[in-house]
Amino acid sequence: MRFSIAWAAASVLALAVSGVAAAQETPAGPAPAPAVAAPSEWRTVAPENLMVIDTGKGRILVELAPEAAPGHVARIRLLSGRGFFDNLPWHRVIDYFMAQTGDPLGTGEGQSPYPDLKAEFTFRRDASTPFTAVAAPAGSVVGFIHSLPVQTQPDALMASTGDGKVHAWGLYCPGVAGMARDEAPDSANSQFFLMRQPYPALEKRYTIWGRVVSGLDVVRALKFSANADGIVAEPDRMTRVRIASDLPEGERPRVRVLDTRSERFKTLAETVRQARGADFSVCDIDLPVETN
């Protein structure tokens, strides 16, 4: 069954981190809310990078991350444009973990008719990549590329690499979108999952291709299973899935996210860091979003 390997290997860890996840969901002390951002400090998500998932529980908006996984983003755009995801179930949902869909069989065994994808567990970034650092643990840097939380090698190493780039990888914070696969690294196809809670055990093992910018409450409201395999008996469904650029102009949602390159974001990040202290994680930073 696709994606069952990761859960079987991490099920014990899940029990250990569930309390941590819950604690991250409710920080020890509420951080002061930042002042309202000026218009110039907002970034509008490009329609071609906005996935619109309608469900019976509400709408989920996912910002695609072509910088991190261009091949997987291309597949998501293709399948969404062809209506492949319409009416498919959230067949595997595990609380304090993730919600999985994209299987036309609804069993965890199905996939699209297209070839499997080559893994994109990590990627290379250079000085032109829109990366904003928020912390620098030993030997690395964590921050954001648009709405996606990432960890990367420091910029200083770019001068010593042949291509002028350094390694980076997405982090499995709440809302992050990953691709399901079986044991083979290059076996992802059409099944994907959205994180309900942070789960770092998946990092550099499952391709990350985007993040929920609106509707995480919907992801967490999806019916979940108490069974070990996570299969939901009567699952919620995606009613329609499209990329915003494929929708008529009048139907496209407009999404603005606080620009991580702005001074307002830097203030927000520092406020959260100080509030969380030694427990700080990049997953603690919630980017302000406006939709209409």
C-alpha cells in the first residue's frame, strides 16, 4: 500500500511526537500579533501556482513550489487540469499526521495512467532563489521560500560549489504538501498528502511540492481513522480540484501572503522566536494570508 512504509516505520515516533505536535499547535504563551502589513508588504500568489481544492468541508488553497520540485508540480498541474482529482476520497487520514488522497481506487493502491516520477527530495538553490532565513542551527540555515519552510546549506558555501548552488529541502510543517510513494524512491505518481501536524521524520524521504496557505482548518476537519492503517471507511472527498490559472477569471480566488522578504515578516519572525525561546521551530511561524 502506498505510503504505508513511512507510517509503519514512524508509528512509534508518532506516539512520541503527538504531544509535541499538540504543544506546537498551542504555544506556551501567545505571541503578540504583528501590526497590519502595508500593501507593499504583501505578495500575490501567481494563479499558475495556486491549487484550488474544493471539499465538502470547505476550500483548501495550496501554493505550489516549483523551486523545490518542478517535476511534481508539473504533474499536479497536469492532473488538476484534466479533472483527475475530482471526487476522489481522502482515503487515508491519520490525526496528528496527515490526510492523503489522489488514488482513483480509494484503497491506496491506485494511481494515474502517467509514468512514476523521479524523486525530488532535495533541490539546489542559488543567490537568486527568494529565500529568507529565520534561524541558523549549526551548519545550516532554516527559513522560507515564499510560503514553504525549508532548511538549506549556508550561502557562504555557494562560492565553493561547481554550480554556485547549495542543497536545500522542504520541512514537514503543518499544511505542507508531500507526494506519497511506495518503497522505491522514484515511485510517486498521483497520490499526495497534506500535513495536519509537523512530522520531521518524512524530510528528505518524500518529495515536498507546496504548502496550504488557506484552509488548514479544513484539512484538520477531514474525517480521520483510528485504525493503524489510517484507511477511512466513509471518507470525505475532493469535489473539484483546479489550478487557479485554469479557472475563468471571475472564479479565481485571489491570495495574498505576507512577503517573507519584507520588514514586517522579519518583525513577525523575531517576535515568534522570542516567544518560543529554546523551543522555537520554523513551523511556529504562521504567515498572514488574505483571500478573496
